[in-house]
Amino acid sequence: MNEKEKERHKRYMRQWRKDHVESVKASKKKWKEENPDKVKKDRENWKNKNKDKMLLYKRRHMRKWRENYPEKAKEYEKSCYEKYHEKILHGVKLYRQKNPQRTRAHKRIWYLLVTNQIKKPTRCSCCGIPGNLDGHHENYDRQDCVIWLCKKCHFYLHRKPDPGQRVVEEGKEEG
Ligand SMILES: [Zn+2]
Ligand SMILES: [Zn+2]
């Protein structure tokens, strides 16, 4: 096909589509029905490429919905809160059931802190960086022996598979 023919074909197709709007629509619909996975993928791709647009659209949609159905919106927010709240409580309960020793040890730290028997340092015992520190127990049988670590060091310490590998510099221990 040369350029002229291509152009003519294009024009022809354009006209054909105009003349057969309904059948084009129907065939598109049919294709969509036959290829739900592809449609889904296309939609996901579009969403990923237009995240800002999607966010705006969602916000606008929610605002309108809230304005139109204030009672429903209130109910929805309440149900969300209840669901979320219950999930957190359930998670905490599970954690406590799974880790009774740890829970007891953490309670002990909390008790020692509020009764001023120990003081939380401002710097991580491992790397020395100041911040919000976690109390860590090397041994849950010695509940009063707490090491204060930053989130990063604490995470790293718990990630080590063999407790024998854990190295905590002596003399830097607190409590
Ligand atoms: Zn640290
Ligand atoms: Zn720990």
C-alpha cells in the first residue's frame, strides 16, 4: 500500500465508523466481554499512568456523595472506624497471646519508667543516634535488664536468626 492508498483507506475507515456507530459500539462491547482480563489490565495501566487524575476524581466523587447522602456518609465513616478499631484491638490481643513473655517484659519496662526506677536515654545504645528508642530485652527472664535501641538497630537485632550472633557492646547497656 502506498501513501495515497493508505490515506484513502484511513478516510474510508473513518467514514465507515461514522456510518456504523452502533455496530462499532457493539463489537467493542463484545470484545470487552470476551476479554475481561485485557480490559482489567488496560484499566489498571490507565490508572497507574493517571494516578493524579484518579485521586482528583475520587475526591470529587466522595465530596459529591457526602453532600448528597450526609446520613449515609456518617454511617460509612462510623463503620470504617469500628472495623479498623476492632482489627487493631484484635491484632494487639493476638500479639499478647503469642508473646506472653514479651508482653510481661514490656509491661515491666513501662512500670519501671513511670515509677522513675529507670530512665530512658536519649541516644541509641548501639549506634548512638538520638531519637525515639525501643526498650529491648536480651533475655526475658531478666526483665529489668533493658537495652535502649533506635528502630533501625532494634529491627536489625531481631532479624538475626541466631541469638548467639547478637552482639551488643558491653558497657553501653542500660539498666
Ligand atoms: Zn541505633
Ligand atoms: Zn527487642
